[in-house]
Amino acid sequence: MNSRVWSKVLCMVAALALASPLGGAQIASKTGPKYDVASEVKVKGVIEDIREVPGAAEGTQLAVKTDTKTILVYVGPGDFLKEIEVSFSKGDQVNVVGAQAPNSTGEEILAREITVGSNTFTLRDDKGVPVWSGWKPAKASGK
């Protein structure tokens, strides 16, 4: 190969190397905090409140009242939940499998799986990777 071809190859490799970390950071920011499988817990309770939160902890959050305390459950992006037709109501009895939220000061967990009645919603795989990590919102109908 001549030097001109090598220059093009090196430029392409450099561009890919620079783009890869940026793409990974973008995906990580859309998937929320890291899920720690070792801190996984099971919670059973009743939904007291449902919140749509903007910002760093963006998404749907549930306040779940157990026999002894209230736990904040981070569910996932609201638009994603709407698209897969997941909804919650105050008073719903829920079973949640999740992990302690990193750097949390109180009772906060990241949901991996939520069961309401006979419906079970899987939000993360068994390693804690969010199912919405590769999701793109559906386009609105052309109006």
C-alpha cells in the first residue's frame, strides 16, 4: 500500500476511536445510574404516589409503601413506559425486584422487574442493563 492509502486508513481508525467513547457515554446517560446486582432486593407494597421527574433522575418514579417504610422506586423513562403500554395507579399492589440506587441517602431502588396483579414488567435484564438502552421513541404520526 502507498502512503496515501495508509493515511486514509489511519484517519478512519482515529475517527472511530474518538467516536466510540462518546457513543458509549451517550448510551450510559440514557440508561440512568449503574445497577448493582449484588445489592438486589425484593419489595412488596402499595403505590402511594407516582411522579414524572425531570433532570438527572429523569423518568417515572413510584413511592411504594411497605409494612414498615416507604421506598422510592425508579422505574424508567416515561415515554418508554407509555410506548410499551405500562401504567401504574395509586393503590396498586406491587412486587418489585430491584437494586439499591447508588449514592442514595434513603430507601431508593432501581427497578429490574415490577409485578402488578398478574402482569410482570421486565425493565432490566438479569445483569441490570435497562431494556430501553437501545430504544428510540416512535415517531409521532405525520400531522
